[in-house]
Amino acid sequence: FFDQVGPDNVTQKYLVAPGVDKLKWLDQQGRRMTHVNYRWAKDRSDLTQLALFNGVGVESWENVWGAFNGFTPRDAAELKRTSLLLRWLGRWEFIQGYDDWEPHTPAVQVSSATSVIAQNYSKGWQKTPEASCNASGTWDGFVSVDECLAKCEASQECQGVAIARLGFNGQYDCSLQSSVADCEYPSYGDTYTRQTPPAVPTNNGIYGSMFVRSGGHCVFTVVNRAYRHSSASLNLTRCPAAGPGAVVYDLYRGQQMNASSGQLALELVDRGMAAVLVLGAGWELQVSATELDEVLQASQALDQTGPVEKLSREWKYLEQKLQGMRDSERYTAAPTGMVEIPRTTFRFLTAGVELEAGCDRTEDELNICCSNAPCDTGDNTCSCGIASADEWGVDFQFPFDSRPKRYHARNITVGPVFLDKHLVTKLDYARYLNSSGYSPKDSTRFLFDWDNGTLPAGREDEPVVYVGIEEARAYCEWAGKRLPHSYEWQLAAQGGDGRPYPWGSAPPTSETTPVLSPGPALAPLPRVGSLPAGNSPFNVSDLVGFVWQYTDEFRDSHDRAVLVKGSGNYHPPQVSAAYPASLTFLNWYFPPALEVNKHNKYFLMSPSFERAGTLGFRCAADHAKGLPGPYHYEDADVQELMV
């Protein structure tokens, strides 16, 4: 969009005056379709308004790299209306294959504005997340939030500041604003405004486009960019088809309108939209009357569900639930090949290594947030969480968490419990197949590295991979066991002293972990037990650097995901001589988590999707004196409060 790129030369700015799609403007036949995508915004009104104004598509991305950033009820209703109209208008060559397009058309004339933009305004500084102010300001470099506010207080012209949350080491890009009317960076920034209420935006926030298709028929798309009701007048005579015999429709409400004077009064609610169709005489020969009636009826049905302005704009976290596990058989002594993990109260601290959705440096105890980006070409270790507020519900929600978040910390009691000393091997799994007769209904990628279902000779002691989570559970149940919880796995890996690696605090070496494989092909997996120097205090082996390992499953109303621990030995560089590309901000391949107090999130969609050459498992078994299911832990913090 013209003049709409942020200081990072990547992020889209959303000003009050809508940007004009460059490709659409240069190629008005509409042979290229832009899709507006605003994945981390909690207020999606910028998204739908920019799409309607430009007659372009919308990518309603809610499931974003491990976090669910859902539409609010208001935004969801607006998207339904907008997508209905855009599809119909595109099919009948109003916004694609048209004759003319007049963005920011003078046919839209602002008549009045009511109420005040500022809401919930208080004395001093008012923080408004997701809406930082206009392009009239200048970006003054990386400073702390307090320093940015102090700069504004020292300036008579400054009415507010925009602070981009893509920062490092507590430093953020600061912009002093002479007006707080227009918006840029609503997805990645916060606005702090002074005590004086914001000014009314230019043009009262009302903007429109006129699209003209063959035959002179027109559609006007109008948006109210302000957070208050406004009125506008639409000069229909600017449309070539306007005049005797023309008919006018309010597409948003599905109603025919009386516009014999050539002027049409529009009332737009806060952040509201309108689409007005003008069809000249003989239009039935160019536009299907049946399909027009269908879209009008569909709009009427949506309108009858109630006024969109009555719907909530409140964004909410999507609650998750840890899926419990049934007790396995209970044992008084360690079964063959298993290690007893004694009853231990410890600080369970773990954090997800996902790249996006917020990494709060104020709580970054494990140094997950970015501090060294951008990456050097070929650096396959440059994977870190983009520094910003952890406020989108990334990662998981344990029973002791108030919401989904990246960091999880709790004093809990675990054990006694038994854990497999080694990862389940190919030979172990072959014995299970021979005993159980298991054969998947969908065999896609099942045991993909075997020879047509036959165990490859000489690879019996490699970890078994290419099995889905239900297949891993079935194996453990056959063996009288279950999958381990993440906190059981972590206790077995680090003991009670909080060490980052099973062997201690020293960085990994070739004696403790397999050599990292840069790809592009998967390297052969090392034999289990081949690196005893990497064993844990409880003498558990193969914990990190071999394969990612299944632990707990979490669910919400949309998704299933499993918390995977241990990290694999495969991590290709983002760019290399074999795959040349420009300098990249991060290595976007599935980030590693060699430290035992880190983990990643793997979506569960189908067995064929879950089967990966980098994903394996080990089993746990319940002790006769162990804690009961379904979670097999006690909350030591709660018990301490009760005492």
C-alpha cells in the first residue's frame, strides 16, 4: 500500500486515511489479488476496512504459530458481512475487471461527527494497547518506555507517543506524535496519550472508494475510521449510471434505497462500513438479478441478527485444558529398563521457545527472548522469541496458570514414578507390532524410515520415529505404561537442582548430545545409550538432542497440541549457500530446546501429520506409592498456603 510501510520496512502501517493497494492501482483489471493479513491485531477493524476500501481479499488468520488470536464478536460479524459482499462484487466485476477505480473519491462528503474519540480517558498518561498514533510523528530510536514519555512531556507539541513493542533489552522504538488521531502500528505497539483528549481526525474519519464496472454501474465502499458515530453524504451523480431508471441498494443491509435527488445520506456507526450499489437502466442484462437478490437476502439475514455496534469488542484468551492421563499398572519396583524417580518437591520452570506471539523480557528468566537478531547467513541457532508483551495466549495453560502463556513456574511435588531409561527403539516397536498386530488405517508416513514396514537391519537400537501420539500411547499401554507428563520428564532430566542440562550447566558437547544435523536430509539417528556422558542425575539417557519427545496434550475449543521436550538433532540453517536468500531476522525452522527447562508446541491434526522423523517417545509407569491421576502431581504452593 502506498506510503504505508513501517520503520522496519516490513510491517504494514494502518493510518486513518486508508492506504491504496499498489498492485491494484497499477493493474486495474484486477489480475492480482492482495489479501490483507493482520494476524496479531486484537482489533481487526483495520483489516476489514482496508479490504473493503480497496476491494481486496482478507486472510482471517486466527491460528498463528501456536497461539489462537481469535476475532472478537464485533470483528467476526463485520468479517461475515464484508466477505459476503466482496465475493459477490468480485464475481460480477465491480472490484475485479472493472473499468475505473477512484479511491478516496470526492463523492463521499462528510457532514458531521458526534461524540468524542477518546474513551475511558483519565488524567496523566493513558495507555491504549493495539492503537498507536499517526504518521505525523518521527521515530526517535530505541529508548525505554519512561524515556519516551519524558521526551513527550518536554515538548509542547507532543500529544502522545507510539511505542513499537519489537524491542530488545528493554529498549523500544519511540515516536513522538503531534496528533493522536491517526493510527500506525496497532499490532506491534502501544499508545500513551496525554491528558488533553485527542483531536478529531482529518475528514472526520470517513473515506470512500468508487468502483465503476462496464456499463457505468458503480459500487461505493465507505468506511468510518473513527471510534464514534459519523454522518456523510454520498454524491451518486459521480457514478456514470446514475440518473433516470437507476436503482440504488444498501448492500450492507440488503435494502433498496430512495436516492432520486442524487444525494444519499449515510449514518455510520463507530468503525462502521457501508457499500452502496448503483445500477443504471438495463442492468439486468449485465448483472444476474437472481444472484443480486440472493446477496441482498443474505445481507438482510445478517442484519437481522442485531446491530454490529452492540456486539462486544472485548478480546479474550482462549482457555486451554491439560488432558489428564489414566494410571498405568502400578509397580513396587522398577520394571526392566526403567528408572525410579523418587518423590520430589521442586520448582517446575519451563518456557516455550515459539518465535512469535510475545516474549516478555521482564520475566525472561531462561533467556528465550531475542537479543541477537537479525541472524547471520547460515546461522542455524538463531531462534528466539520476538520481544514483546506476552499477551496473545502463546504456548500452554497448566492447571496452575491463569491463562495460556509462554512461561510456567510452580512448586510442585512429583513421584515416585518410573521412567524408561532409554527412548523406545525400533526393535522395541517391532516387538509391539508382532505382538499386537497393529496396522494403521491411514499408513501415510507410518514408520517411514523402515523398509516397507520391515525393521532395517543394523538399526534396531535407533529411536523409533514416524509414529503419531496415539500410536505412542498405544505402545506404552501395551507395555503396561503411559506417556510421561512434562514435569515428570523434566524432573527425571534435571533432578531437583534446576540444572539446564541433564549433565549439569556446561554447554552441550559431542560427548553429551548428538552432533547437530544441518540437513537438508535427515541424518541417521544415533543409537540409544550411546552418549552416557549426557545422562541425568537419575541416570536417564537420550534426553536431549536425539529426538523431540511426546509428553502432555493440551486442548482448547479449536486445537489440540502436545508439549514436546528434548529437542531433535535436526536443525537446518534458514539461509545457506545451497539455499541463498537475503539476511533474515530469525531462523524460522522449528526452534530447538536443548535445555530441559524449555519446550516447544506441536499441533495434533492427524496421525499422518504427527509422524515425523524428528519425533520419538519414552514411557512412564506409575509407582504403587505414586500420586494419583489424571495429573500425577501435587501443588506445593497451594499446600503451603493452606498450612
